[in-house]
Amino acid sequence: MSTTSTTLRQLSGLPATPARLSESALVIVDAQNTYRGGVMQLVGVEPALDECARLLARARELKVPVIHIQHDAGPGTPYDVRAEIGAIADKVAPLADEPVVIKNYPNSFVGTDLDARLKAAGIKNLVVVGFMTHMCINSTARGGFNLGYGVTVPAAATATRPLPSPGGAVLSAEAVQSAALAALGDLFAVVVEDAAEIPD
């Protein structure tokens, strides 16, 4: 069996390199305390938040649009935006002029004004970071692609958790992370190792 593979991006003639950060909007998805401890704690969440923070600092310096996404599943849940557990992590806390879009579905475009905000700002490219890689990063990146945006996902600014697989085995967080990023990179996004690969 061949160890090389051709992606659908290659076959479709889509870009293989990320758009410049200065020509993109930074979308930070669900960087909430939900994932920093307790039942939903992710593997590698703190280094991923640090990478998000570095990218956020660059975006602010370049004065590109930054949109924070926050998932709300209601009172008493790990995604209660009215409680500390559902708050956006202090490392990437929004500034007063940075919008926070509240969502209720994995795809940040569903039931929100995210698309309208981006179109109003003339945005064509997105850098999507945050959590969880296999869930809301996956859904939001695909949603953005389906709406015509060029999407970049820096792997180091994402994280996930182990998941049960059919048959009763448990897939490690590393396996879930690799598979989720590979699936995105097949068509929906330019997936890079870290933010350093995204030029200003």
C-alpha cells in the first residue's frame, strides 16, 4: 500500500498554503474554562490556549477582526456562559471592542450572525482556533468552507479528548486529534502545524 496520499484540496486546485493573517479574521471557538478541568478537560488544553493567545496578540497588532465564539448549553451545564465554568479563558479574554458570538450548535455559523458579521467586514479568509478539534473546530471550519471562506486551522491552537470507538475501544486524544485534522485538511481547510506557519 502506498504511504503517500492525494487530498481533495489538491485535486480541486485549492490553495495549499494559508492566507496571510492580515487578510483574514481570527475566529476563536469555545476557548472556555469548560475544557480546562473536570469532566470535559482536554489533553493539551493549556499549551493550545497559549498558542491561541500568541495568535490573538498578533491579530490585535495587525488590527484584523477578532471574533470570539462561546457555546451556551444552559444553566447547570459545563457550557453555562453565565457561570465561571462557561466563561472564556482569561488567556484569551475578549477586549471590549471584540464581539462575542453565542452559539448553541457545533457549527458556529448555525443560528448566529457570524456570517453576516464577516461579510459586513468584507472578510474572505478565516483562521479558526479553539476547541474541540473533532467537534466545533471541525464543524465551524466545514461551515466556513461551505459558505465560501478560505479556512486555515493551526493544529497547535486546538485540542480534544479521548473518545469511545465502535467495539468498545477508546481512541486516544492524539488519535482523535490527528484524524480530525487530517479530515479537515483533505478538503475544508489548510491545516498547519502552528501559528508560525501563517504569515502576517
